[in-house]
Amino acid sequence: MSIKVDHVVKLYGTQTAVNKISFEVKSGEIVGFLGPNGAGKSTTMKMITGYIAPDAGQIQVCGILVQGEAIATKQKIGYLPESNPLYLEMYVREYLDLMAGLHQIKNRQERIEEVIKLTGLSAEAHKEIGQLSKGYKQRVGLAAALIHDPAVLILDEPTTGLDPNQIIEIREVIRNLGKYKTILFSTHILQEVEALCDRVIVINKGTIVADDKLENLLGTKEISRIRLQLKENANLQLLENIHGVLAVEQIDSQNWILETHDAEKLSKELIGFTLQHSLNIVSLQTQTRRLEDIFRELTGNAY
């Protein structure tokens, strides 16, 4: 087990930031860590990395107790904090050389070139960090987190503030790293989780409210919503009896939302239904249920 969090509590004065949370992350997993602002994500990540200590409970990384062996656990962890602190006046290789020296890495120059290539920094490695775009600064932070070849990566909002192209590039780096490392990362971009993760942990108000495979959270068959607008009034019971309808929500007498496992098939059924009952469709729109819907249901918040 790469990460084990066992009944961990963190207090800030009278406020409980993290409340008896427990979860495990296995070797080789990429796990998305989600929650609204202030839910306890960053606090939890800082406790896993040993930057702050829990007030109760235990955390293990690669079988090592964080509270008792801080240096040993830090050797196993690569951490990219949300703020990504960098020395902007240093050159990329110079900064990575500093990080490699702190970790007492042998064959330092060889390792620096490896992480530069791994994170796609080759074209910018000759520049001062302050001259880089935000996307490349994130790559430098990621390279620094990887310099000692850790088994576990903790990434806190790794794509915050990046443009769409930069997000895709960093996402691809994370996906490649996930082939041989354990990754726990938080993000506000739910599409990233859907693209990268097999498993999702959701925290809300300091408590874990979901911990499951993404396919289980979404359902083995995704539930689709069809928004139906009719020119005439329709009957709720008649709509509920249409084959393939799971549930019907009435917005008003002419506007409805129908849930189904097969949106394409139900759309055909609706066309037949309206012809049979002399109704006219104004609009028919399909909306597939996504992780954002699950997030809102679990936390009562929107990203």
C-alpha cells in the first residue's frame, strides 16, 4: 500500500479541517482527490507529505509512519504544492541541480537530464525560471518533485491557471507518470479526473463522502438526461410509462427532463410517442450525466 490514511484529524483552533478520514491508495493508482474550496484537500495532502502534523490518527507512506519517520517518508514522496514555490532568478538546470543536491542524488547531471526530458522541458531548460510561461513553470515544479525518483506523487492543483493547451500537456505528463508511480492529485477541472483517474475520493467539510471507482460513481451505464420541450401540454403518467424512461422531472406543463440509460433509443421512442398523441416537439436535447453531477449531489456545491 503506497498511502494509508487512518482516522486522521486536523484542527485549526475550534475549526475541524479534517474529521477522522480514512482511505488507502495502492501502488500504481492515479486517484483524483476532489472537494469544494475549504473542504480539507490541501490540508490532507500536507499531512501526507509531512508538512503539517495531524492532531489524531496515523498516516503511512510505503509502509513508513509519516509522524515517526518524516525524512524517510519524504524520500518516497514527490510533492507539487498549489503555490509551486520556485526561485525565479535561477536557471532551470541550476534549480534542478539544487534540488538534486538536497536529495543527495548520485549521477546528478544524468538525473537532471532525465527529468527535463520526462516533463517536456528540453526546449526551455536553458532559460531563467522567471522567463517561463506558467505552464513551463508547472513543469519545473513537477521536475523538482520527480528529481529523486519518488514512488508516490502528491499533486495539488497541478493545472491551476493554465490555458487549455497547457492543461492537455500537463495532463499527458501525469498520465505517463501514472504508468509506474502512485499519484494522488486534486483539481477543480473535473474533465481531468474523467480523463486520468480510475478512482475518485471526494471530501466535503473535512469528511470523506465518496471513495470509489469512477465507473461505479457514474454507474456501469451512464444515466443520460433528455430535456424535452413540447408545443402542447403533456401528461406526466404517460411520459413515465414510455419504454426506457427511468424518471421524469416536470419543469412545467410543456418542459420535461427524462432520465434513461439509452438516450438514442429513448429519443426514437419520444418521437413515436408524440406522433401517437398528436404532440409537437419544440426541442429535444440529450445531456449525459457526468462527474460534475455526482460532485454536486455529494457536496451541494458546484465547481
